[in-house]
Amino acid sequence: MPHTALKPAHNPFPASSRTTRAASGACPEPTRLAWAVQGAIAALALGAGAVPAPVWAQDADAGESVRLKPGAMLQETLPPETSKQLPTFVWGERMQGKTDDVTVLEGEVELRRHDTVIRADRVEFDQRTNEALATGHVLINRNGDRFQGPELQMNVETYKGHFSEPTYQLLKNQASGDASRIDFLDRNTMVVHDGRYSTCERPPGSRWMPDWLVRATSIELDTVEDVGTAKGGVLEFKGVPILAAPYFTFPLSDKRKSGVLPPSMAIDNQSGVQLTAPYYLNLAPNMDATLAPSLMTKRGVDLAGEFRYLQPSYTGRLRAAFMPSDRLRDEDRWAYSLQHSQRLTANVGGGSPISLRANLNRVGDDNYWRDFPRSITSLTSRLLRNEADLGWVRGPWSVNAGVYQWQSLQDVSAPFTPPYDRLPSLALNYQKYDQTLLGSPGWDMSVQTNFTRFQRSILSTAGEVKSGGDRSLAVAEITRRWQSPGWFVQPRARLHATQYQFDNATGVPTSASRAVPTVSLDSGLVFERPAAYFGRQYTQTLEPRAFFTWTPFRDQTGLPNFDSGARDFNLATMFSENAYNGNDRISDTRAVTLGVNSRLLDADNGAEVIRLGMAQRVLLEDQNVTLPGGVPVTERVSNMLLAARVQWDPLWSFDTNLQYNPKSGESVRTTMGGRYTPGPFRVLSAAYRIQRGVSEQIDLGWQWPIADLWGGASTRVPGRALGPGQWYTVGRMNYSMPDRKIIDLVAGFEYDAGCWLGRVVLSRLQQSRTTANQSILFQLEFSGFSRVGASSLQTLQGNVPKYQYLREEIVPPSRFQQYD
């Protein structure tokens, strides 16, 4: 008959029962030596070398103790033929039977075999077939999954059997449930009949009515694929059915699995009530899709979806939406967005593969961006980029060919001029670093060549007006940087040559050319000294910088402007040669820029605590090259830029930038901002921005647990934010002081109930001077059942600075955490 002498290290029975059991031959409190004896007995039963390594097994290569990683299932390390030979241990107060026949045990019976423990008042065990029939207060624990009920019949070798009227708890995702019957099909698959399933905690000894549950005619749970399949299922929340289907699947872990995603609801001043029920399809390890149909009470049904794919040679994402017959616009609405990148060939001519990159974004009408701000396509801009290009690199050479087009969504009340399309654009570049010239190493040189055909169509009162032309350009540059720990000097020389073919204002074909040389010299010093403030040691630096640039004047008034615009006035552009971006206007900048930075660095870790900087440009001659409609710059002294950053404590940071006009004695543009992050899920940010005569705004952002406001501070729970029962307030507000109104607002609350999350978000997004999209977004997310969805969560992630999602991946539990 099976071994009955040894007992596991953990004794789950009370002291009153240990005396009786010890009298029947069981050790009352075995030590690691007892484990060694048990291992020796198992070794005799299995044959030499059959016993798996213990948890504290030594790593021969590493030379140190290593533990099994959490969640490791020991039976996965055993081959099937070894598993069949494992011994079975049984205990009981009374036992009767015959060798190699049926054994009956009564009174606190325990049957233990490898990773399975069965406890009951009475067990009949057939040694010939390994069939066990357990009755009375039956508990079975398989790898930490626990089942309890009145009667169990199971083959302890094949794990096939059934359990009558059981309750159950799964270890991996802490799911609980009950059923009229559970059929165990094999070691990893079971079918729950007329049952319930939820990840809400099941309190011991009380009636179980979770906040949410799946109720179904049958639920198949596959713990290998981590998928649950419900037939005739209903998803209930607080006793109210919110989703019913004859068949649906759901994940049993955080791994990618097909199943329903969190449903969401929004109330919109334009579309009415919007209900979205997404479904996730895990098509393959490298391919998935999300279907997100939405019902809008004022418009109709919007069919949206996303498809993602990943292959060794290409990857991409396709998002699309289609609404047949929008009732408000009386037309079909559609949109799509495709991002794709691919290696078309293997290495060509000793260089890189030829690569393809495509980014396509199209919508069906000019009003799509304002009517569907929460569409899965996320095409809420009025200027949509469409481009495709091919590239190849070999050593210092690179080739690129592409087409670049814009779709502009015009508004009669606020029209704008779109950029030129480039159909096509061809580029050949050469770039070489650290070359030796005239016996001096370290020179960098480059030549960029490009041919582009520009085209644009603009609707006007006279009808459609087309313009465009061809541009060929070549830019040659050479530079070298001399530097040491305390200084640097970098000269640069550049020649910019351009040839045009275009139609002039009267429609006559015209050609023009231009060649502009530029020389510049950048230099700086770095001084350091030790310093001490408020009892802390620092390294203080002083870093003066001088930049000289000289570009002669070339008359460019007769040239077209395809892609040039004014650069923003900041520290980076003040230390650059050209005042314009693009290639159609090269400014005749003859100037010296002077600046200085001072930094305070922590002497222990080198962290930057304070940075102060200022810069100003002095024109040596007037700047006469302008954009179309512009005027020459005759003011020789530019505005002064002042910048400061302070992070005295890692929890606090403060930034400010000031553009000061010394002639008028007032600031032209000011930005001030600060952020406070005292811990996880706690962030406050504020910014003040003013551009004199243009705008003045205050921007606030936050995420904060409400309990902190009255002293109920809580600590982080791994993977579960700050634990169940927590309310969070979250949002961002942009306020215009001259208009005395809120421009953009996203604000709401999140509630973490432990086994489910709830969100309510108020959104107001300005679309024009007179119109705004206002909506209230609702979302439920069931932990361990539905994965992260879109709608309100997507809105929070896209608008709130440093927003943290309340759920994160955690290490799956070990089966020893629920050991019997």
C-alpha cells in the first residue's frame, strides 16, 4: 500500500488532531532532515536521479544559492513517465483495505501526491486505477488552485474527474467562483457548469456576492493558454447585467489573450450618448487586432478597429473607422491611419537593405477632426501627414526617395494655408567624420543634395489655385571641434547653392539660382570650483560662450518660398547661423551671440541642482533677407533670454524662461513652471505662460489620492497602486486670463476597488473661438478579466503630465503562497 509514515513540513491541522495522527505513525513536526528522508524514499521509488532539485539547489556555475523564480510549477520539470511513478502518501484516523485493492480512510483524511493534496472526511482510493472518491468537507489543492465541496471523484494520475457543488479559487489571478459541478478534463483544463467567476476577493465564512462576476451556463478554464471561454454568459456589475453573449472569451492572466476589453460610455454635446464595447483578438504571437464598435445616439454606429503586426522584416499598425450614414451630417464618415516600415531587400551593394517607410492618414471630410475626438484613429489634427519613402545607406553615402503630401481640413471660419506637397523628393547625401585635412585630424564634412517638386492647391473665391515648382539644392559643410576639459572652439564653413524652376506671378515659367556662403565660430570656457550651501557640498560652474556667424546678403525677394519659416526665439536658435528653417530663405546674419551658464552640481552624485543662463545677440549689420511680407531687422541688439532651472530636492522642480526687451524694459514672453512629485500616483504641476499682446494662460495638472487630503496617507501595493478602496482625483486645466475662461479641461475621478477600477472624466476641448467639444466619459475596468482599454484612460494618458496607470504588471505568485 502507499507510504503513510511521513508528513509534510507544514501542518495545517490543529493541535487537538495532531495527537491522534501522531499515534498512527505520523511525525508531528518534521524538520529538513525529515524532508531528506522523504526524498530518499521517493528516490527509491523512482530510481536514482529521478528526484527534482530542491528549492535551495546550488548553481554550479554561479557558485551561490539560487531559488526557483516565482510562479515556477514543479510538475513542469518532470517528464510524464517520471510523474506516473511518483508515490502517493495518505493519512487518516481509520483505515481499512487490501494491498493493490481499494483502501478506505476515514477521519481527517489527507491524500498527497506530488502537486496535489486532497482532504476529506472519507476517501476511497483504488490503488489499481489511482481513482479517489472523497466525501465530506472535501478540499483539493492543485498547484495552489483550491476547490472545496461535498464530493470529489478524481484520478490522481490523469487528473480527470468531477467535483459536485464546489467553490474554487485560482492562484495565478486570485479568481474565485462556484458552480453546480466542475469537470476536470486534464491537468490544466476544467469546465465550470452553471457557475460564477470573478476576481473579487471571496471573504471566508460569508455569503459571496462580488461587485462584478461572469455568470454562465458553462465556463471552460484553460490554465495553459490562460483563457476562459464562457457559453451563455452574462457580465454583471453590482447585480446589473451589462454585457451578454452566447459565447465570449476572457484572459486568466496579464498575458495577451483574446477577450472583451473595458466598456466605456461618453455623453457628448455633439454626438449624444456614446457606448463602446471593444474586443481584443490575439491572432498570433506577432499579430493582434482590436474591434471597437460604438453606438452614438445622435449619429449612428461607428465601426472602428486596429490591427498590429510584427515580422522579422516589417512591422506596422492599421487603424480605421467607418460610420455608415451619419444622421447629423447625412453622409458616410470614414478615416484610416497606417504606419508601416519594412526592409525590402537584403544588404545591397555592400550597404544596408533598402528600407520602406509609410505613414498614411486620411479622413473622409473636413469636419471629421471635430466630430470624432475620441475615435480609435486619433486623427484630431487639421493637417494630416501622408508620406512614403525608400532609403539606402552605404558607408558615408545615403539615398532617399519619397513622396510627402498633406490633407488639410479647412474651416470656413478659420481657414489656413497648408504646406506644399513634395511629389517627389530625391536626396543623395555624403557624410564623413574625423577626417584628416592638411595634416590635422578630426574634421567632419558633408554634402547634401536634393531635388524636390513642390505642388499645392488652394481654394479661393476665384476657384482652385495651383502653385508649385522644382528646386534643386546642394549644401556642402566642413567643421572641426578643438576641445579640452576647460574650453572648446569649433569653426564651421558652409555653402548653400539652389536652382529653381517655377511659374512667376503672371504664370510665365521662370528659372533662378542662388549661392550663399556662411562661416561661423563657436567657442566656450568651463570654470569649476567647490562650493557649500546650507551644509551641502557642491561643484559650481561658470560657462561663458561666444558665437560668431557671417552670411553675406543675397537678394532672395524673387525666389519662391516652398518650405521656409521663422524659427522660434530660444537659446538653440540664437547659437545658429540661419534665422529661418527650410532652404528657401538664408538669412544674412552677421552677428555675435554672447551667453553664460552657471550650474550647481551635487558633489556626491553629479546631479544638477541649479542652472542659470542668459544670452543675447548683437547684429553687426542689418538683416535684410526676409520672408514674403516681412520687414528687415534693423534693431542691432536682440532681446535677452534668461533661463533658470532649480531642483533643490528631487521631489520639486522649477523652470522659468524669460524673453526680455532691454529697449522697452519689459518682457516679451515668459514661461514659468513647477512640478511636485512626492511619491507614486502623486503629482502636481503648474505653468504660467504669457506672450505680450497675444496670449496669457495658466496650465494646471494633477493626480492625487483623495485620502491624502485629510491625512489618510497610504503606501504603494505592488501592481495595485495604493491598494483597494482608494479614490484619486486627476486632471489638467488650461485657463485663458484675457478671455477669463477655461480653454481646455480634462478632469475627473478614479476609484480603485481592488477587483475593478472606475473612471469618470469631464472633458472640454476647444475647437475654435466659438465652439468646443464637451463630454463626460465613463469607464469600468475589471481586474484580471478585461485589459486596458481606451476612451477615458486614453484621454487621461494623453493630457495629464506624468499620469500613472493604477495597474501594472506584477510577478505571478508561487504555488507555495497557497500551500496546504
